[in-house]
Amino acid sequence: MDKLLSPDFGLTFWTILTFVILVAILKPLLWEPVIQALKRREERLQMEREAAEKARADAMKIKQDLEAELARLTQRTQAMLDKAQVDGLDLKEEILRQAQEDSKRLIARGQKQLEEDRKQLIHELQREIGGLSVMVAEKILQGSVDPAASDRIVKDFLSALDGPEKREKQTHNAHEG
């Protein structure tokens, strides 16, 4: 066991010489390629890190641009919705106004038609009443009135029913004719 603790000069010399030779042989064959590979790997990692940082920065810029565009589109959409709502209310008011005008015209036309129909009905009733009156008078007088006189009586009766202005015109026309 003492031999293990006290090194022999020859063994130490050959061990050191073997190590130096091994380093001298392996340095150009193994050590430099490994160091170059590690440097290339470190450079590649550095480039990838820089590319990742650039991509992250680009992604953040794109995200900000998209958020700004989304905000602008949201605002534009809201403005369009507001305008459409205002236009819809305006259109509703216009339609209601037009419908009211149409209904007023229809009511006026209906009232005018009713008035014309009423006047025509009154006129027809007056003629019927005049004809019936003459017929009753002829029955009473038993045919003593001639047809021209009965026409004049009917006209006078109708004019009495129509009013004093028409009666004056009809009387004036009868005297001329």
C-alpha cells in the first residue's frame, strides 16, 4: 500500500508523457472541432435568440396594429349602425307622414263622394216627390191639369225644395220660355 502512496518517477514520467502526446494528438483531431462546433452552436443559438426577439417584436407590432384596426373597425361599425338607426327613424317618420297624408286625402275624397252622393240622392228624391205630388194632384183634380202645366208645377216644387236662388232662376227661365 505504500507503493500506491509514493509515486514512482518512471511511472509518473510516462503517464505525463502519454497525456501530453494524447493531448497533442487529440487537440487538432478532436479538441478544435469540438470547440468550433460549440462556437457554431453558440452563434446559431445567438442568431436564433435574436430572430426570436425580432419575431416577438414583429408579433407585438402586428398585434398592436390589429388591435388598432379592430378598434377602428368597431368604431366605424358603430357609426354605421348609428347612422342606419337614424336613417331608419327618419324613414319611419317619412312613412308615417306619408300614410297620414294619404289617409287624409282618402278621407277627404270619401267625404266629397258622400256629399255628392247625398246631393244626388236628395235631387232624385225631390224629383220623385215632385212626380208623386203631381200624380196625387192629378188624381185629386182628376186629370184637369195639362202636361205642360204639370211640368211647370214640378219645376216650381223642385225649386221650392232647392231654395230661393234656384227658384228665382227657374221662374225666370219659365217666363222667358
